[in-house]
Amino acid sequence: MLAGLAAFAPPAEAQGIAGLRRDFPQADLEHHLVPLAELRFDGARRDSIPPIDNPEFRPVADPGDIGAFEPVISVILNGDARAYPLRILLWHEIVNDEVGGVPVLVSYCPLCNSGVVFDRRLGGRLLTFGNTGRIRHFDMVMYDHATESFWQQFTGQAIVGMHSGRALTPIASRLESLASFQARAPDGKVLGPGNDHARPYGATPYAGMDSGAAPRVMQQYDLPAGIEALDYVVVVGNRAWPVDRLRKVGEVRQAGMILRWTSGRNSIHDTRSIRRGRDLGNVIVTDMAGQDLAHDVAFAFAFAAFRPQGEWMMGSQE
């Protein structure tokens, strides 16, 4: 998987706009915020990485074959608590669901480790999403079925099509271990694979990605001194905190927020078996009143790519 990045597929324009039109005949390709040449194939086509549209859940007390410290993206809305294991998301990347009566899009891009939950409602219209099979700055590009507009996963912004310039609303979620989710939501539910044998759930094709040097193509972004492309950062809006520095102090109070780190969450980018991945820890981000805030825990290059004017929170607490 990583070796393939060195000889990355040519951009969309090199392959021809005809390819985009073939896959997305209803898309308005004349309207776009970014050059179409920035859209690149990642070896997949439209929905060949299949989204989950009818998710099946198990009680958190009986989650199936998943390690206690394996990572999940968790959402709690109106008393409805649901966890989406990365062992499933890395093979599907998109879940169209409803949590506590709120239609949500659970999105995860393993190449930049970005996991964000969005409200699927846009201007009173309910959208469902699929995977274009294209990536931009190594981040998944999604599309909505209604208009075939293209949406950047990291930002939730439409970048091609009639919705260009509009953005989905992020919803507070956590990237935490299954054990952490079980402790705070003992009556919650955990997404199951439906068919246990449809994919090699529990294994990752990204083994070794976060324990070595980043591929050269991921080193093109402008990063501050001391930050490497594949370092993990906590992203809140236009700000990013290095996870390594947060781990050393345990808690940071800054910019009207509280960021906390606790041990006990496996990396999916370390060993082939996710349950054996090294401990990256859990990150919690709240406001000063203790309410969860929408955030992301992603690779540093993604923040640099999509927030080039963003603020790197490197200094002392305020």
C-alpha cells in the first residue's frame, strides 16, 4: 500500500475529464473550487470502496471479535450512543446513519487518519454519500447522490458541482478505544460488519505507516520545525496541537478549550493486526464547561494541506 504511493496515479486531467463524466454523469463539473487536476485516483472507482448505508449494530457489552483497545469513532446524540470501529471504517470509509434522530455521515480516511462526523442535512435537504474513488491531498473525496457534487472529507466542504462552496456541519465525536466507549456508554451500540468475511476486518493494509518516514509525496507540505508529515495532531477548526506534546503534559487548557490525553488506544497504522498496534492514547476535547467539541485526530500533513493559514499551537498554555 505505501509503496504504491511512490508511483501515484496521474491526476484527473491526465486521465481525461471523460473518466469523471463516465463515473458521475449528473455532476456539474463546470463549477469547482479547486483545479480538477488535483483529484487523483487511489486505485478505486466510484463506490468500489463501498459505503455502509444500512448499518447493523451489536450491544456494546457483546461487541464481537474486537480488541478492548481498538479504536472507534463514537457519537452520542440525544441519549443514543454509537461506536464505529476503525477496523470496519478503513474498509468502507463512509457510514450513512441516524443517531438520536439526527442523520449523520461518519467519515474516515485512513491515508490521512481523518475521522469526522457530519450532519447530513443541508439547507433542509437530506443527503446520502458515497466514495468518488478519488483523493485530494491524500484525503478521500466523497459525493452526494442527489447532485453528485464532490465533498472533501477533511473539511466537509463541497469542492466540485452545484453545491461548491457549501459545507456540512461537523458533529462532536471522539476517536477512542472500545473500552473507553464501553465505560462511558454501557448501553451503547457498536457497528458490526454485517458479513464478518466480506473484508479482512481486524487487519490493516497500512502496517508500518506511522512508524517510519513518510513517503516523499507526503513530505511536500509546509510544516513547522519539529513536526513531521505523519505526526498526529489534534485539529479543532483552524488550530492544531501535536499529540506527542499533549501526551507529555496530559492536559492543555488553551484557546477556550480543554484537551486531555489518556493511554489505551491501538494504532491502525502500526502492525498488521490492529489489536496489537502500539498505544496512541485517547484524546478528549471539550469547552471549558466540559461539553465535547467537534475535532479530528489526523496526520500533520493533512492539516498543513487543508489549513495552510492554520495556527500551530506549539507554545505554553494560556
